[in-house]
Amino acid sequence: MGKGPKSRPLRASDRAARVQMPIIPTVAEWIAQTPGTISLGQGVVHYGPPPAALRKIPAFLADRAQHKYVPDAGLPRLRKAFEEKLRAENGIDAPFARRILVTAGANQGFLNALLCICDPGDEVVLLSPYYFNHEMAAGLAGCRAVCVPTDRNYQPRLAKVEAAITGRTRAVVTVSPNNPSGAVYPRETLLAINRLCAARGIYHISDEAYEYFTYDGAAHFSPGSGGRGAHTISLFSMSKSYGMASWRVGFLVVPEHLFDDMMKVQDTVIICAPAVSQAVALEALAAGRRYCLRRLPAIARVRERMLGALSRIPGLLTVPPSRGAFYFLVKVRSVMDDLTLAERLIREHKVAVIPGGTFGIGKGCSLRISYGNLASEAALEGTRRLVRGLKAILGG
Amino acid sequence: MGKGPKSRPLRASDRAARVQMPIIPTVAEWIAQTPGTISLGQGVVHYGPPPAALRKIPAFLADRAQHKYVPDAGLPRLRKAFEEKLRAENGIDAPFARRILVTAGANQGFLNALLCICDPGDEVVLLSPYYFNHEMAAGLAGCRAVCVPTDRNYQPRLAKVEAAITGRTRAVVTVSPNNPSGAVYPRETLLAINRLCAARGIYHISDEAYEYFTYDGAAHFSPGSGGRGAHTISLFSMSKSYGMASWRVGFLVVPEHLFDDMMKVQDTVIICAPAVSQAVALEALAAGRRYCLRRLPAIARVRERMLGALSRIPGLLTVPPSRGAFYFLVKVRSVMDDLTLAERLIREHKVAVIPGGTFGIGKGCSLRISYGNLASEAALEGTRRLVRGLKAILGG
């Protein structure tokens, strides 16, 4: 034993080693070490799932069959309900039996999509600043994330997107409303990207986790609507809209020609999304988007007041337009490293935000500020600490 | 728009296209089309989680923080409880903070492991017949599954395993008690494989999802025990032992030097395992292995009687030794394609089993028979149908 060729030493794969450390656990640790910190960090809402949905859990669990595996693609009733939601709200016509899968969150859905359409070495176009897990997933799938910077308002630059497409490109990814910038892409922009993908024979992956979170008249648009589903992969999530982050339920809407191969990926990665979570999601969908929309005015008020406070310190930072999700991605006038700044804001001023570097912002000092997680008073106290902290640290 | 290089047509990736179709949904569809079918197919137990664990759900959900994301690696209390279980039952000394992650089932844990230690083009040694999702995961990770046939009793052949290791090999995978064969590998065999991996500087991935399911004096052994955790990745699951298949909870025990990179993978694939499932798992662990072991004698009785019935038709099939899990992987004396045989058994005789081809058995006609899912009477009626069906179809 022990003869023969020796492998490389025991260590992680290059693809894992190259991927960035996830920022959220790092920030969470700083917060844990600094009791009393107000978090404007992680992207979560302040409310939980509909109470009526939770009350149905015991009845669901009383059926012993529900503890065994449920169908890979998800509970048929849940998929059917989502098919109806897509048709009514998004203009997407996607028969569930051949186009809809329930995933354990939209992250798993995105990884599924990459594994299903990309081979190692293929390229995926991301608009930067990007949602960090998309860039990480591309790396772990053995693909190359080709990052195309958005403009100063965090809007896509179509010519740059087009120029980034090569013979190895398999998809362009858009996130609207956007994480981390809060930008909502206009219908025309999304249609142009979608047409570009069609013309070049690649997929358009559209992440719509924040679809209900728009403000100041901004309107969400689903690029997979209007019969554009043959090359559009759409991702949705229950995490934000229905306060179900820890339950891990998302939806993956795929072109019909990918469905069988996607089932292979789904079976391998997760077998099925957790059944109890699917049962709660079904009841939450019955409550409908009203559940989220009723909570939106309060979030919008927090947003307004936070925006007001941030706008009063133009010498310290600028706030590009953000009419969606629950983020501001502000540009701080400082040469300080944003990771250092974020750590000092927690340790010295008890307020947590996310440093821009994690979203692929290579130059300048940016911070993502999240306002979905807090009731009004806490959010405003957090904003006060942020303004005070920035002044103290940066000497504004 | 539409100028520039044209990509290949819209279709699935080669890696997805090459992966086999998952057999379970296929068989499930045949069963759905044949009402009254008794399933000796899918690998599930007949019982659900501890009722006391389910009763704790409302108290857990009353804490609104539990609906937000929970820590990527899992609830600290659950990981701590599993650390204690590993030390007490498995002889594995794995401080949870640096070595244990909760995954959404052992499948996700296995994919995590591959992404964390293998680059595209790397090789993973599987013993065949293999657990199909392991082979599928290797393909989707862009790796090559190098399959080493076991002997006629489904036991590993060490020299063949050693001969299969090349400079690209990153791990040898063992599953004991085995799915699909039910073989329990002796301690000496597992130690020899583990030493071989150490000598060659590669990982040993040990899937122990069926650890409690042994019969006739067979004993489970954890190769990661006794300080061998620096190159051993151990996988566990709540799905079988605690009847929690649909809840998606598994455990991934990794060498400490992989932990940080594994957290990147975990964050990207799933963020965190579903919180409610983790809460139930914590209570289930409090009930302890007794919960499973109390149910084992009934399963063992089904096994005995099924074994008796199958042994009475030596002209039709042979039953290699199986002292673990809840499977027999029988060799049918027929030139018939096993997929065809499995379909006919359902459609004509209303009994479902899994064709051997899905486990990488390339020659001969094999069927996997599962006996964990049924109360005694149904299992015996299923066995009668199977014997009757085989006689009718094969003319025994």
C-alpha cells in the first residue's frame, strides 16, 4: 500500500480556494462580539411567514407519507399554485409539470441552473456589482464569471454586455430589483438583454427574488413573460416576500427543453426541497402577494427617512438611485478599505452594513445598507449610528 | 445586436446530459399509473420522526428570529449535540465549530464535499454497484467517477481500489452499510481503505446514512474514528434513522483544514439547512438512537421472512449476503433488461423494485429490493407478488 503516484497534498480544490469567503458569517461574528449592534446588514425582512400558514403544519405532518421523500420537483399542488401566480402576476405561461421546480431556496436554484446549462470552462455574464453567491456559484461550477460593470446608477450598459459575450458564454444573469444596489431595471432594458440572449443563442437567467419590493412608482418586469420562456430561466424565492428565509423555498422556472436534465440535477443536489417548508409555502401563496404588499408601506417609510438622513451628508457619501429591494449601495468618499470600515462601524459604533468589495466593487469604498429587517425606530437609530460612525471614522 | 460569435445551440450542458435520469421519479410514475402497487422500491423507512420532536415545532416558530437565516453551518446546539453523538457512538472526535456542518440531506453534503476537494477533471473512486446519486454528483461536479467493482458478495477488493488510484484521484468513497447492496464492510476493510487513502494523500469519503441498520451481528464501523479525521470526510443523515427523509437534514464531518472552504460551498449551495428541520432534528437526537433501534426488530423480522421467500426460488435468483441497510440486491437469472423487468413487475404484478443498472451494474439482471418502508404484512404481500411476478415473467 502507498505505492504508485502521489496525489497533490490534502487541501481544498482550487475552485473552492479561489471563491471568496462568504461575508455574512464574517459580519455575523463581528456582530456577535459586539452586543447591542443594530444590523443594516443581511438581506432579510422583519416579518415571518403568514401565521395562518404555520397553523396548518400539524395537519400536514399528521399524514405520515409527508415524512418520506416528496416528488423531486416539488409538491404538485404547490407547483400548480405557482404556475397560476406566474400567469396572473408575471405574464409567464409555464405549465408546472414541464417547467417549474421547487428548490431549497433561490441559491440552490441558481446552482441547479448553472450545472444544467454550463460545462466547466464555460462563461456566465454577471452585471457588477453582483450578488456574491452568483459569482461564487459560477466558480464552484467550474465556470468563469465574466463581470460587466453597470453604469453610475447601477443600470446595465447593453453594449458592454454584448461585448462580453463570447463563444463560451452560456448565459447572462440579471437581478431586478437588484441585490446589492436596489436598482430596478426598466422593462426596455430587460427586454433588450433578453433579445440579445435570444439572438446569440444563450440563456437569460432572471433572478426575481425581490419582485414585490419596488418604490416610487418603479414597476417589476419579468423577462420570461410574453412567450420568452424558451431561453429564459426565472428564479423566485419565498425568503423575502413571505418572510421565509430560514425555510428554504424557491422556484426555478426553466425552458421545457431543460426540464428532464434539470430533474437530474435536482435529484442529485437535494432530492426534494423540505416538505414541511413546501406545505407552508403553499399556504403562504394562498395568502398571496397582499401579505407582502401590506407590509411594504412601512418598509417604504423607513426607506424614505433613511434616504433623507443619508442625503444630508453629501460630503461623506453619495446614494445612487435605488427604487427596489431594500438596499442602498452607497459610495463613501474615502480611500479606506470597505472591509475595515465595516468592521470599525460595528466595533466602534454598533451598526452593521456590508462592505462593497464582496459584490465585486473593485475600486472606491462602498457599503450596502439594508432596511428590510427592522421596525422603523431601530432602523432610524441604526442610520443615526451609521452617520455618526462615518463622521467619526472619516472625519466628516 | 445578434452579431458576434454564435454559441452552441440552446441545450443542456454535456455534464447534465451525460448524467443518468434519476430512477426514483421514473419508478414513481409507473407506480402512480398502477394503483395498488406495493413499493419495495425507494429507500425509506415506514415510520416518521419522534412525535415529541414534532410537538416542539410551535415553540421554535414562536421565536421570529428563527424565520430569518440561521447560521450557515447549522444551529450551534444541533451541531454540539451531533458532536456528542459522534464521540459517544462513533468514536469520532470532531469539535463542531471547526468540523461539523448541517446540510439539507446527505446528498447535498456529498456534493459539497466534491466541490470542496475536487477540481473539474479530477477523479473520485466509487465502489460499484454504487449509490446512483454519488455517480451523478461526480458527473455534475465535472469529475470522473472511476468505478471499481466489488466482489460477488459486494465487498470491496482492496487491490482493485488501489490500482484505480491515479494522480488525479482526490477521494475514495465507501458506503457502509451499503446502498444498494446491504453489504456491511468489516472494520478491517474500512481501515485498510482509510490507510490506503492516507498513504496516497487523498480523502476517504465515508457515507454512514444507514449506520444503525445492521442485522445478524454485523457491526457498523466509522473510518473517521480514532484520530483518522484529518483525511476522512464522514456523511450522516437523519432521513433513515429518524424517519425524516422529507425534512432534509444531514451532517457533514470534515477535516479541520477544509472547514473554511466548506463554508463557502455551503453558503453558495444552500445558505443554511432549513431551520425548522434542524429544530426537529435536535429534538430527535435527544430521543437518540433508541428511537431507531426500537424499530429495528420489526424491520429485521420483515427482512428474515423476505429472505426466506427469496431463498426458495434459487432457480430464479440468488441473494448475496446483506447484513445492513434495508436492501437486498438480488441477481436474477435472466437475460432480460432489468429496466424492462422492473416496469413489467409494476404494470403486471403491482410490485415495485429498482433495476440494478441504475447502480452501475452493467451485466446481468439485478434488482434492488427495499424492506424498510412497509409494515410486515404489506412487505410480505409485496414479496409474494415479486416471486409470483418473476415466475410469470421469466417462466420459473
